[in-house]
Amino acid sequence: MNYLKFWGVRGSYPAPFGSHMRIGGNTVCVELRVDDHILILDGGTGIIPLGNSLIKQDKIKDVTILLTHYHWDHISGLPFFVPVFIPGWKLNIYGPGNSQEEIKKRISGQMIDPYFPIEVETWLADINYLIAHKAEFEFGPFKVETFNVHHPGITLGYRITVHDKTIVYVSDHELGFLD
Ligand SMILES: [Zn+2]
């Protein structure tokens, strides 16, 4: 079954308000599923219900996450993404950065004492931190191209091609600041 699902669409902070429930209150997270391959775009709080859904099945235990940048609304769900705590799961996390260590540091920084009770070392899944910046790469059926987005810090957009169909994921792009 192939589909694209928006698990979270909010920016800046979760919006658990009755007035926002028609399209949900979680911050950004999009799931692209093609056959038995799962690609997750951003790790906002929408990734929490996605993780809760994934652990109810045992067919797929290998997922790839593409992070556009490290603002809280794009990564704050990761500490609550249950598969990270389960041995046997494999997560490839791509993000902007010049080294794998830098990417790990940017993700784990939100979990260090005193901001969070447990640190990234408690993650028991097989986690790979991978450089997405200015790269072109493939995995499973996905061909991924990256490009820079106008937004504070290094922010990436992703162009994803699967079976001759393409989607482009661009978040937080500030068109108004362009010449
Ligand atoms: Zn941002």
C-alpha cells in the first residue's frame, strides 16, 4: 500500500486547541510509504503517534527519517518516538550538517540535562546519523535530492522520486525575503 500521510502540520509549537482539530495539532511530520518502505519527513510531535502506530506491526522495522533542520518544531517528537527504544529497529536519520557527529549532536542536544530526563544514549535501536546536506542519495525505492531553503540556519528541502513520480517537501521556506 502506497500513501502519503500528514501526521503533523503545525509550525512553532503543538496546537492542542479545539479550533485546530480539523487538521490536527501536532508539529510537522509526514510519512511516505511505498510498499514496505517507510520514509519520514521531519520529527515534530506528529512522529509520536506515527511511532505508536509502527510498534503495533512487526513487518517493518527499518525506517528512514529526513530532517529539514533542527528547529524544535521539527525534532521535538524524536525523544518520544518509541521505535528508538526498541532493539532490533534500525533508523537512518539524515539531516543537514558536515559530519555524522554534528548531526547526532544537533539531535541529542535537546535531550541533555537539565532539559530532558534521559539522553540519546538510552536509544537502543540501531541509529545511523547521515549527512544529507548538498547530497543526492538513494535507498529502497527512493531517490532523494536536496536543496537549500531560505530559513535561519542550514535548512534543506527534499525532492523525492519513486517509480517516476516525484514529490517535493519544502518546509519553512521564506519566499518573502528573496530578491
Ligand atoms: Zn524552522
